[in-house]
Amino acid sequence: MSEENQNAAPIRTTGGKLQVAGVVILAGGVVATVVGGWWGPALLFPGAVIFALGRFME
């Protein structure tokens, strides 16, 4: 990892942006599932994949 990447805030990297998007999608899926939305569980897998992709790109 270069020094530039080490000093940058995580949200300024592509991996950080993907992690945030994954967490938001996961949170929406959990809330929708608890409330009873039929589409809530359908958001859990894509949210987890996007989050994992962000962790991989770090």
C-alpha cells in the first residue's frame, strides 16, 4: 500500500465508498425485514456482496 492510500480517509477510496454503500443496503434490508417488507431479504445478499467487495478493494 502506498503512503498516499495510508493517509487518505477511508471514504475517499473506492473500497471505502463500496463499504459504506454495502452497509447502507444491509441496514435497509434489515429494517425492511423487521418491518415486514417482502423485499427486505432480497437486499441482504447484494448488500453483503457490495460490502465484501469494498473490503477486498482496500
